[in-house]
Amino acid sequence: QAHVKDAKPEEVAQKKDETLKKIENASVLAGRFDNIRTAYDMVSDSVTGKYKGVSKSSLALLAGGLAYLALPVDLVPDFIPVAGWMDDAGVLGWIFARCADEFKKYKDFKNPNA
């Protein structure tokens, strides 16, 4: 069984399309969808060396949060309607708040003229 504590950023980045497809109809995550996509991109760009601006601690938090999202069985299993995604939304909300400055720097890196 996979555990969040074992999350490797390179493996997490590879699950982007699969996870985004899985959550696209989860209304409780709708407000976080853009940040989820950005987090995947930031992890992927960090792993490939395209982006070097994320701290190791933030990279670990983001990878752990995305791994938690990808795991079907976590604190509240995802197959439980609504509640199954609420714990994911809470975990990601906390992580995204902690990494808010990292998100801003990454978005500036991706869109320097914005």
C-alpha cells in the first residue's frame, strides 16, 4: 500500500493527468482545481530542472498533498460521496496556504509579463 510519506516528486508528477481526470467532477475541489494543476506543474518543472525556485520543504509538502489526493483510500476514502473529497480539499487548502508565496513565484516564472 502506498503512503503519502513515501511520495517522490517525480512519481507524483507522472500522475497529473490521471488525478485531474479523477477529480474533475468533484465539486468540493472545484475551487482548488487551478491550484492543483499549478502544483502538479510546479512539481514537474522542479523535478525536470526547468524551475529551481521552489524550496525543498515546499516541494515535499506539494508532492505529499498531491499524493494524498491521488490515493483512493486516505483518511476519508474517496468513494464516500462528498465527504471523501472534503478531507483532500482540507489538506490541499492547508498546503496551498503554506505555499502561497511559492505559487506566486512560480506563476511569475511561467508568465513573466503578466
